[in-house]
Amino acid sequence: MRVTEIATMAAGQLTVNKLRSFLTLLGIIIGIAAVITLTAVGNGAVATISGQFQAIGTSMIFVQWDYTNEDEVRRNLEERDIEEIRKGGDLVTNITPYNQANSQVKAGREYLFINISGVGEGFLSVQGLKLIRGRFFNTFEANTGKKVCVLGWDLHEKLFKNRNGIGDTIKIQGRKFLVIGVMEKKDDRSFVRTNLTDNMRLYMPAKALHRIWNQKGYPLLLANPIEIELSKAAVGQIKGIIARLYGPKNNFLVQGMEELMESEINRLRIFSVFLAGLGGISLLVGGIGIMNIMLVSVKERTREIGIRKALGAKKKDLLLQFLIEAMLLCLTGGVLGLCLGLLASTLIRTVTMVPATVNAASVGMAVLCALAIGLFFGIYPAWKAAGLDPVESLRYE
């Protein structure tokens, strides 16, 4: 028999019992849809987080105590450490210390409890931030700890309502601070949070915060390499300076944002593979269901197989027919599952901030998986059907 005739017969058999065929398809539909959707979510999350890291600035360098070492007493960076890095770090720029505190702030009759960041004059540059109004504090104000401050967008709106607060004073810990700038509104939906900036934060010179809260040292130092291509060299240079100050086995951690981004995205990709694997389990269950139904079909059609063999049907024809039936089932389920996965990905993309993306590789993988499952789980039923003895089959009731 020709392959087209065999395929037509196989398709006809699937329509004999439509409900059973549809129920058999469900496992494949759900499995393919799960793989497509979870892969799309993983791809979208990687793209989103990568873009948000880029927005923060992949050239940023962190210097801080390694908090994973619980055996050592935590140390902050001292003023002399920062000066040594400024003097010896010819590969870094925008060096800014960072510390923080919590306090109540008062503007007129408005009282708010907020996070306050003490930073250097290079903070805007190192973080890639912008002002919507006013200015940031300069080198003189930073070095002398002047009582000036810059407000996050939401904080300014809550304190001053519809008024322009630039030039007004607010009270922090009973001391008056001059408002000189307002930060551009940030997208708070970002997955990537450094906990250094937000729309309700107030920024003042680090030395002013030190003086008011009597803090010693800085828990964090931020910087940029002079060129993005020199990021790793700049990290190495700072590590060398810290090693000279505290010894080669010190517990200070020097990392570039690029290194953190690669580590985070690698973890996310592993998680995406894990998610796709969960969808694969559904496919496996669907494949077992197809094998089960095909074996039932062989049992039900034993007499028919005997008659066809008695009339001259070849073993390879029967083998091919049952294989095609299994593959048609899986392929149909794969197409329907792909459509369902595309619909789910579109819904996720619409209602969340994750750009769930179905790429050509995912579509190809769905089709190949469907065909492979049909072939793998259809071989045994097809082989069993083709191997039936025609005499015994004709006696079967």
C-alpha cells in the first residue's frame, strides 16, 4: 500500500471515536502548552532582568564587607580607605561612599518616616540616575557635610503636594535641611533591586549623615571604571588596594555589576530549564496515555488486523499505520498545545511586566517533541499489531 493510503486510513481510525481521541490528546496539549508557556516566561524574565541591569549600569563596582562570612566581626570602610582608593585607583571614577539611616522628616505640617541615604557627589553618575528638578550636591557640599538634600519623586509629592519644594527647608532629627533637587521618578516594578534608590528616599551628603547619627565608617563604596572595557581591571585594582590595607585574606568583597548580572542570569536560565522540565513531565504522562490507548485500540481491532493480513496486508503496512496514528495524535495535540501556549504567553505579557516571548526555537521544539513522543510511545503498540498471528486474530472475539 502507498503511504498516502495508509495515512488516510490512520486518520480515519482516529475519527471513529472522537471523544476518546480528544481525551488522549489532552495530556499532550497540556504538556506542550506548559513547556511553551514556561519557556516563554523564562526567556522573558532573562530579557527583562538583563535590560534592568543594563539600566542600572553594568559598569558599576561595589566594595563592601562579605556578609556570607559570619565568623568575622563586620567592618566598614574608613575615610582613609576611600582616600587610598581615590589616590591609587587610576582606573576608577565617580567614587562615592554610601551609608543610610531611618528617620522622621517634617515639612510644614507633613510628617513622614523615611529611608535616608548618605552619598557622595558622584552618586548620580555611578547609578545612572537623573534629576527632574534642581541639582545634586557638589564636591564642596559633600566634603563639608552641608545640610542640603535631594528628594525622591514620591517623597517630594507627599511633602509638598503641588508646590515646588526647591529652596524650602525640611527638618530631620531637629536639624534644618535645604531641598536642592528632586529625583526623576523610577519604575518601582523592577525585578532588579539594589536597595540603594527608590521614589520615597531622601539623599544627603554622607558626612552630614555621619555627623547626625554618629556613624563610623561606610558599609558600601560605589564606583565606575573609567571605561567599561576596563571593568575587570578596575575591580582587580581595587582588590589590590584593599589587600594592601587589610592583608590578602581580608573579608571585603569587590564585585562588578557585570559579574553580578552574569551570575543572576545564569541562575535564572537554570531555573528556566527546571520549569521546562516540569512541563516535560506532563508530556511524558501524555505519551504514556497515548501508548495505553494505542494498545487498547490494537486489542479492539485484533479481528480487523487478522482479516487484513488474510487479504494480503504486509507487516510493514500495519506497523506504519499504527505508528502514523500515534504520531498524528501527538502532532494534533502538539499544534493545539502550541496555540494554547501562545495564548497563555500573550496573556502573561499583557497582565504582567514579564515579556513572555515564544521564539522560533520553542515552536520547533514543540513540534519535534510531539513527533518524537508519537514515535517513541507508538512503536510498541505498532510492533504488537504488526506481529499478530492472522489465524489467532481471526479467532479473536
